[in-house]
Amino acid sequence: MTDDSTRELLLSRIRDVTDYPKLGVMFKDITPLLADPKAFTVLTDALAELAVRHGATKIVGLEARGFILAAPVAVRSGIGFIPVRKAGKLPGATLSQTYDLEYGSAEMEVHAEDLREGDRVIVIDDVLATGGTAAASVELVRRAGAEVVAVAVLLELGFLDGRARLEPHLRGVPLEALIKV
């Protein structure tokens, strides 16, 4: 968790969009935060501090908004960035992991050679909702032979109980949410 002033700055730049992408959903839009250089820098610095504190040697960013957050964190931390993409988006040999969504299932992939034994990985995404994407990414990183040292998100939607669904996959790995709502 971040200090109050950082939390308030970040939260003030996240816009609620009613009934998007479907009726009854309150979408958390981070584009105003990304457009504000001060807020984006504060976010990048906070996530980079987590990466360094956990001794990460690689940062995994989840498609698509996780890429936007993870790439500058990798640059700020001086460590490598590895994209985890939707199936079929990466050329070459990949490892894949399927996971369940509220409305079906999906599949994510990582280049097979990008992660290996000895890598210490922090997984970064924008929002923890139901936990499915984060759980699948943790399993995928482990299948590649790397160690997951933390999962970090900008925003945790506590009312969706994603943390509880993710916990069995974490097996003691910390889940760091800068903001919990």
C-alpha cells in the first residue's frame, strides 16, 4: 500500500466509466493517470521500488494495460521487460496458459526463451479484478522455470474477491496493490 498522498493522487486520476464494456460494469479507466506526467511518474516510481525491494531480475507485464505500466518500471529499475500476450500474438516458440473468464476462457503466451531458471520475476498489471489473469500469469512464469517474487497491481477491486481466488496460486508470494477499493 502506498502513502496517503500518493494514493490520493493516483486515485484522483482514475476515472469511473459506467456501463463499460457492458451494462452493469463500472470500468476503471487509467488513461487520465497515464496522461498526467506527475501521476504516471509517481506510479512508475512506486512500482519500480517494489521491483527492487523484491529483488526482481525480470518484469512481466500483462497485455494490454500491464505493458504500459511494466515497461517504464523495467527501464526505471534497470531490469528486463517480458510481455505476456494473448495467444497468437508472439512469433516463435511460446509457452501458453489457459484461464477462465467470467464469460468463457482465454489463453496467454510468453516466448519460451525469455524466462528461465534463476530469473526472479515480478508480475505487473493495472487492475486485480477476479484474479484469473494474474493466476494464469503466475503459473506461466513458473512453467517457464522462473521464480515469481511478487505480483503488483495499481488497483485492486476488493469487492470482486480476486485476492482470495489468486491466493492458492501465489503460495506465499506477496500481492502488492498500490490502491485497494
